[in-house]
Amino acid sequence: MGNQPQASRRFRLRDIIEDRRIGLMLALGFSSGLPLLLVLGTFTLRLAFSDIDVRTIGLFSYVALPYSLKFLWAPAIDRLNVPVLSARLGRRRAWMVTTQAAVALCLILMAFSDPKTNLALLGLGAFLVAFCAASQDVVVDGWRIDAAGSDFQGILAATSNLGYRLGLIAAGAGALFIAASGGWTLAYLIMAALMLIGMIAALLAPAFDAPPRVQADSAGHSRFWSVRRAVLEPLTELHGRFGGALWGILLLVALYRLPDFLSGVMASPLYRTLGFDLKEIATVTKLYGIWVGIAGGFAGGWALARMGLFPTLLLGAFLAAASHLAFAWLSAGAPEIWRLTIAISVENFCGSFAGIVLIAYMSSLTSTAYAATQYALFSSLYALPGKLIAGSSGFVVAAIGYPAFFVMTSLVGIPVLALCLAVGRRGERPASGEAETDEAGNRTTGAELPSTVRASGTA
């Protein structure tokens, strides 16, 4: 019922509540969000509370690179079958179960790796978690696309986002509260057990596998021809539309969230250095902060609707960079909860606001014919430079201190604002009434692209 195109229609609340895909998507979104902080924020806190040097903590940010490079192996997951399991469950579900089980096993490896004695093994476990979790994201997104026509994609995307946020709360506040009471080993073992939620959902999910689409079209052509069509044509189409301005657009996408990636790695060591304990950090940054981030995302959506893309793009760039001054202020003062709460409020609200605006901008740059591929390229590009540079952030902090570091990350916003003024209007599209439609009458604008649901949550 899900993967057949259908005429555009409005869904009643009863239609949404009774559709089993909603509950399944909520659970799958949870299993996608759970591993993220276990190799980022929660992981760096574990290192900080094990008295690992701040420069080493910065270097460990590289273990999360698979999240930015998953487009490299996504075609293999989309086309290859898992031996034995695919015949029983279908390709999508087999990959979901395989990657979820792999994430759980790698979390168990992390649970029994002590940072003080087995730091390299712990880092390997974190890298494998990131690789398997990024692969899970690829197949969950693919299942969602195949499970619903374009009319239902927005509902499933919102449901997935909610599940993803709940996963972040479990891996953030939940893991920290458990670690404070029972230790890191118990925390990571419980997180591994929670991956069962996604595995059960995958086993219960209908096998919405998209049929092969390229065989007839590529008959008589070499495999190289298929690669050219899959990779080069979307890039050629972008260059054809934007010309030389494409390089400015790519640079804007790459730099827009760069300050967040630079500062995010050093936030956890800062909390430890100031003297906050795990329960305080969990309550303010991982529990309260998540909901502030959700509010920032809604504010970004409201601003886009009321002000339009270009003005909101400028505002988002300014807020994202200026908000880092809150961390500079926090790092220069006493370790008081009210100060931490203000800094987290400013940072999370502004960061989520900017994240939603960037999603809208990247989505507007895609064409209907190549939307998925082009958006995957943009979304990988926006995260990759920040994660590559973030590894050196610990060395910068060691050299100049936390206050100067956060002021420096804020100054990165100046060239971003200049790029917004230069190429920001390139993403503006005609009014919604002129949006493109497919053969069945479904809207095909960029707002429902499959990978947009998490961009604001993974920074």
C-alpha cells in the first residue's frame, strides 16, 4: 500500500494513527539516532572523565567520519543482497537487521574497552559503530522511500525525526545517568540492548523493496556507463544550471555549519574542565538541550515560511556563528548551572535553527530528476570539512584556551555571511503553486527529500 504512487490527498488523523508504518518508522528512527552520540558527545565525555588529553579527544572525532562518507558505499547496500537473510526477509530488512546487530556487537566491544588501558581498542569500536550505524541510516532511508508515496513521505520523515530525537535522549541523558550510577560498561551494554527495538521493528516491517529499474535502460552499455549515469550526470546537471556559481554554492554548503563542528568536539571537555558532573551535564545538555534544539528547528521552519529562504539563510548564518560566544562566556566564568543552561539554550536553539535553514537551502538546489543523489552529495559535503578539521581542535584549545577558541569559531561566520550574500539567492524557487509534479500528480519539491530529517540533529 505504501510504495505505489497515489493521487495527492489530505490525510486524516485517524489515517495516520492506524497506519502501522508510523510505529515502525518511530522505532527505526530511534535505532538510527541511538548510536550517534555514543561515538560523539557521550563518547567524548567518557574520554574526558577518564582524564584523556584534550588533544587526543579532538583526534577521536575522526571516528565519526563514516557518517559523512556513507555515500561511497550506499550504492552497494542498495543493490547487493545479504547472503541467506535477503532470501528470507527481503533486501532492505536483511540489511537493517544485519547493520543493527553489528552496531549492538560493536557497542558491547566499547563497553568492555577501558580508555585508560585499551584506548586504541575503544577507538576501533567507536569507528565500527559509526560505520555500521551510517550503513543502517542508508538502508532505513531506502526503506522509508520505498514504503510510501510522496504524499506520505513528510509524515514518515517527521516520525523518523521524532524517533531519532528519542534515540539521542537515550544515548545522551540516558547513558550519562546510567554511567553516573553504574559505570560506563553498564551504560554501553544497555545501549547495545536498546538496539533490539530497531531489530524488532525491522523484522515486523513489510518488505518494501524497490524493483530493479536500470536493467532495461542500460542494456548494451558497459558497467562504466552505469557509474557515469549514477554519479557524473547529477554533477553535470548542477553545473549546467549554476555554471561557475556552483563553486561558491559548494563552498557555502561546506562552511555554513563549520563553526558548530569545530566547537562541538570541545564542548564535552569544557564541561569536565569547568567541574560539572555527569548528572548535571546529562540534565542540561542532553535532556533539556534536546528540546531546546527541537524548538530551534520549529523556529527555523516558521522563519522560512514567513521570511523566505534568502533572508532566513542570512539570519541562520549569523545566529549559528554568534551563538558560540555563549560558550566563550561560559568558559570564562564559574561552573554554575544557570550559566550552563543559558549557554546550552543559546547554542542549541541557534544551531538547530541554522540546521533547518541549511536543509531547506540544500534541498532547493536539487533538481527533480536527480534529487536523491544531489542531496546526498550536498549533505555529505556540509559535514565532511568540519569533521576533518575538528580533529585539530584539541591542539588549538591546548594552545590558546577555551575562551579564545570559541571566539575564533564564531569569527568563521564572517566569510559564511559573505558567501550567503554572493550565492544565497541561487536556491530560491518559484512559489509553491508552481512546484513540479510527477505523473501521478504528487508534489516533487525538495522539502521531502529522504535525508533531511537528521541534518540538524547530527552536528
